[in-house]
Amino acid sequence: MYTTIELLSIGLFIGTFGTLIGAGGGFILVPFLLLTDRSLTPEIVTAISIAIVAANALSGSIAYARSGRIDYRAGLLFALFTLPGSILGVLLTAYIPKNAFRIFFGLLLLLLSAVLLIKKKEKPAKELSILPKGWKHHTITDKAGITFSYSYNQRRGILISILVGFLSPLLGIGGGIIHVPALIQWLSFPVYVATATSHFILSIMSVVSVIVHVIQGNYDDPAVLRMVIYLGVGAIVGAQLGAYISHKIKTNIIVRILAVCLGLVGLRLMIGNFL
């Protein structure tokens, strides 16, 4: 049993770091719970995690909205296509064997780490008049006066969102840990816009997943509900701190931190499965 201080501290760390990289923090909480409390089933672990992700994402989205770095047009469209998969993913969590869950989660983190560590050459933004069919060009100017101009393949973004919507509640990670690398590497979003927009998408998708978990009765246990409340309070505070810090850290540092953490957590999770 975790103490109140421990839960608040864990939530604070998850909220800060999760918002900093736009990932929601579920990729930290899920392996933490799996490694420290082996009595929890994948279904309950994902239920706890997605609730904290929702609290973090909602709080972080408010902070990012104030900064003016959310691409609402892309975010709303991608969020819409995550919803069917997010419902299905929650329903399937009860049928996943614990060992298989840990191995798959570890492999996913290692893969994402490798993707982020492969340096991508910067490409000049395409002009709107020559964009191929299915591509969109957006320009955003944030509250600090910085302008971001970029083009992306909308159809590819929709396909990625469908996959993210399914995997996120299935693994309890919220999806930002997949969506952020995808937005940066495969859709050419600027890092700052990718993290903010991912958080916005995550806030919509995770709330839907939480509602399904509530209907399933996964928060009925008082001990589980206690964890959700105290972790959530810490995450809400941490989300504001993470959004503030994000303005003061270079984008390449954010990406490198994310990649290294993914790799370390993935390795630890897989090794722990055989101990």
C-alpha cells in the first residue's frame, strides 16, 4: 500500500514530466505499478493509469492553450478518430495475460526510443499551392510571437490516430508516448506544437476511456479509487509545472530525454518480467 505522500509525489513527477514531453505520463506510471505491485491486474493498472493521464492531459491542455501552441484543427480531427479504438481497447484489457502485457509494453517502449534517436533531417515547409492531395498546411503563432509553419499528410495522421486510440487504453499509456513521436517524425509537426497538440488529443481520448472504465466498474475498489485521487491531484499540479518548464528547454533536449527514458523503462520492464 502506498502512502498519501508517495502517491502525491509520484503524481507530481508524472504530471511534470508527462506534460513536458506531451505524453501524459502513463508510460511512467504503468511500468511503475507493474514493477512495484505485482498483485494488480493489467485491467486495473490501465484503469488507474488512464485516469491519471486524463487529469494530467486536461490540466496540461489548459496550460498549453494559454501558450497558443495547440493546433486545434488537426487535434480535433485526430481526437475524433481515436475514440472508437479507445473504447475497444478498454474492453479488451480484461483478457490480456500479465506476462504478455509486460513484454509487449517493454518492446513498444524500446521501439519508440529507437525511432526518436534516429535523427531526422529538417525539411522545408511545402507551399500550400503545391501540396499533394490529402496534405494540409498550417501556420500557428503562439503567445510569445513565435510562428510555426508546417505541412503534414492528413490521411497518415488519421491512420496513426486510429492505432493510437486502440493501443492507448489497452496499455494505459494515454497515447501521447506514441502520438508525439508520430507527429514529429512522420507528420513533420514542430516539437513544441506536437507536444501541445498531443496533450489536447490526449485529454479528449483519455476522458472517454475513463468513462468506459467507470461503466466497467474498475474504480469500485476503495483502494483503487484512493490511488486515482491522490495520483490525480499530484498530476494536475505537475502538469502546470511541466507546461511552464517546456518553454525554457530546447526541443532537441526534450526529444532526447524522451527517447532515453523510453529505452530505460522498456529494458527494466522486460528484464523484470524474467526475475
